[in-house]
Amino acid sequence: MEDRIKVELKDGVADVRLTRADKMNALDDAMFSALIATGEALKTRPGVRAIVLSGEGRAFCAGLDMGNFGKMASGERSGGQSSTGETLVNTKRTPGGSNRAQHAVMVWREQTVPVIAAIHGVAFGGGFQLALGADIRFVTADTRMSVMEIKWGLVPDMAGVVLMKRLVRDDVARELTYTGRQFNGEEALALGFATRVCADPYAEALALAADIAAKSPHAIRGAKRLLDMAPDADQHAILLAESQEQTVLMGSPNQVEAVMSNMQKRAAVYAD
């Protein structure tokens, strides 16, 4: 796995880095496996309170490995198979509905703690969809992004449609999907794909993750559950969920610690 992804856990922050720098962290079969295995392991790893997802080298992720497109052109990839060779429709799916390629992205959205993507260089196609799997995205002004699948005669198939609809207007998603045009970090911010434009996304992502990790982990996870359900749930369900989350938190050890540490003007010490 360290040929594709490295993970370091420090002070509650899991620093997850794609390490296929010589290929601009392009998605080959080993990278898909590493993304899924790493994401699944972090769901239950003790002490994880925030995650930073980034790519080493010149880019966050350049998308699908070019070798896969060569296989498509040669006929090695037949109809009904994904760009990774996976059967698309009649295949085993996760409880959330994802096939293998989709789960490489959705596993990050399924984390119980916030995920911050630090994006530089390029995030094309599958790399762009991977970035959308994070809760928050920091980019450089000159980062280049694209819903690039149309260039290869394909559609976004790594949960891009599910995730884009939560971030941008329908007509914006359509224009970018139909054209595959590239846009920079400044436009990504204006459109809604980026949270912040900064000179050093990785450093700022780590700083934000450290700030989140210093908060009550139970409150952070409860807030994430509420925000995850909000786009698709109705008002009654959301209001009930707010009450349920707050009932569990009020008077709990970590909530008491939050109050006491603020009153005593000291750093809080929370239990996982």
C-alpha cells in the first residue's frame, strides 16, 4: 500500500498522501485498492479525529492511468466494464450503492470525521471526483480541474454526479460535464467546488485539521452526520435528528469538558 498511499497519524490528524508522484498520482488498479483499503481502515482506527487527503509531487491526482485508455482503444475493455475492468452494473456493491471505482471516492465521504482535501497541480476526471469526496477542499489559484470523462467518450462514473449536485447548480454541472473544459482554482471557488484558495493548501489543511481535532470528537461526528443527511432529508427529519444528536451530547463527559475548559480558559482534553 505504501507504493500508492502513506498514512501518518499525529495528534488526532490522519495525514493521507497519494505517493505515485512519478505518474502524477494517476489512478491504476493498485491506487484504487489502496484508496479503498486506507479509507476503510481509517473508519475504525482509534484516535482519528480529522483527515487530510493530498497528493505528493506535481499534482493531487491526474485521473485514470493512461494505460487504461489504451486498453479501451484496443478492445481489451469491453462494454459493461469500467475503466478499471470491473463489471459496472451486475457487480457487488457497498451498502451505500457504490461499485469498486465509486467506493474509492465515497469511502472518504463515508468517514465519521471531517476530510479535508489539499489540491494542487491538477485534479482531472477521477482525480476531480476523488477531491469531491472530501468535506472541504483547499486549492491553489492555479490548480487545474476538469470533469474530463467526455474527452474519452465517457461519463463521470466515480460518484461525480452524486457529489456535484450537492455543490454546484445543475446547469454548471452540465456545462462542465458536456465540455470537459479545464478551470482553475479561482473559478472552482466561485463555482462552489473549492472551499478556499491558498498558497499552500497542504499546510492550511493540516492547520484546519488540527483545529478540528482539538474539538469534542463526539460533537464533530454528530455535526457531520447532520450535515451529511441535510441535502436529501426533509425538514421534519432534520429537525428530529438535531434534537436526537443534541440529547446524546448534552451532559456527556466531552460536552462537560467543553464547558469546563472554556470557563477555566484552558485547553480541553477529550476522550474518543
